[in-house]
Amino acid sequence: MRVGLVGLGVMGWRIGVNLKNSGKLDVVYNRTQSKAQEFSERYQVKSASSLKELVQDSDFIILMLSDDTAVRETVTSMIPMLKGKTLIDMSTISPSLSMELAIEVSKVGGKMYDAPVVGTSIMVEQKKLTVLVGGPEEGFREVQDLLMSTASSVLYMGKNGMGLYAKLVNNLLIGAYVASMAEAFNLGVRSGLDPKQVAEFLAKYSSARSPTSEIKAGKMATRDYSTQFATKHMRKDLEIIDREAQKLGIINPMSSLALQLYRMAEAMGFTEEDYVSVLEVFSRK
């Protein structure tokens, strides 16, 4: 099994390291070639000079890209070369687009899986990601064995697109949840409570405490917006949810409101910072 990885951003780089350390990575490609060269030199993995070269050198191709446009362009350029190959897209994109691409990959004799992740960059390093997989059930075990090199759980969710729909369920909830946490935190601080006290309560004692509050409450207390998951990515995911909800004919008032709050945070200059920076929307006077 030869494995190639396309995309060496915050998450892709760390996933690549885990795969390499497990002896399951052969070649990498990144649009910014210098980044692929840096990875190659540091971890002794081949750097492909083109997508064509990466596909030729791989049986399994993992993508970790930024958005619909990047995935569409990358997969479309690969399709003629994907006969007998397995494509695993770990990006979070529109399920409808992923399903369209999977059909095209199938037509040339390849397989495509959507495999978005639940977890932050820190969780990648700890190999504590949950990966939600959609695609052909036949062949899933090989995909699962490969992805367990960078995750604690790899779950089969059903046909193509179902991994992405499951990811949107998660991100709808945490997007609205962290925005609500920020509102609650701001109320506590503005009333006169100590920020650290409010954070400790939210993380440890609140009836709404969760793994997310354990991670994010402390960041709110110290205004630590170092990026675990960028505001732009949360906004992008909520936009996907908005579009998919319209296609499905369902209402989504909570995520629609949260989307506006993250857009406001971006307008205030927090695009690249962690999405917990939505606190600034509430705390600015």
C-alpha cells in the first residue's frame, strides 16, 4: 500500500507526521511547494512536484484541503488517473459536492470516501481524532486501518456524503455552543465575577460542561486566541450547514445566528484566530 497526502496545512501537516511515524506515508504534495519540501526534508518523505506525480506514486490518496473550491479543483484534475485508486478526502466540504465527485471517481474505476475529522490540531498530535467516514462499505476496513494511524476512532457512517453530514451535525452544535458560552462568559465577567472563576465554573461545574468547555473556557479567561480551529473555518462550516439546510428543506435558526456572530468576529479582525474569539463580539463596548 502506497500512501500519498495532499495538503499540509495545520491539520494536514500533523496528520502527515502521524502517518509517517506509523510507516504509512510515501509521498506528499502541497500547492506551496516550499512547504512540501520542508516536510520532505524533515521527515524523509518524497515530495511530489505535481498532483500527477503524487497519484502515480500512490494507491491511497488522502486530501486535507481548505474548502469546496480547493477540493473540486484537486479531485477534478485527478479523476482521469484514479482507476484502481482510493481517494480519502478528510476536508470538511459540502456533502452534495462530495457526492458528485464520488460518482465521477467511480465512473473511472476508483473509490472515494469522505472522511472529515472531529477534533483540533492538539487532538491530531495526541491521535485522539474521531474520523467520520462515508463511502463504499466494501473497502472501508482498509481505510479504517490506515486512518487509525492518526485517530482514536474511525466510524463508518454510511454511503458517500454521510461522513460529512455527521461532521456538520457536530459543527452546528459546537459553533452554536461556543457562541453561547461566549455570551454567558461575558455576562459573568460584566456582572463583576472574576474571569478565571467563570471559566472554572463553565469547565468543571456547569450543568452544560463538556469537553469543549474544558478546552475553550480557559482560553476565554485569558483571551488566548491562539488557533486550534480558525474562525474562518467555523464560519465556512456554518455556511455549508446553511446551504445544506436549504437543500434539505429544514430550518436552522441556531446555526444561522451563530454564523452571523462568527462573521462579525471576522469583520473585527479575528479570521485566523481561534473561533473562541467570538467572545470579542460580546465583550466590545
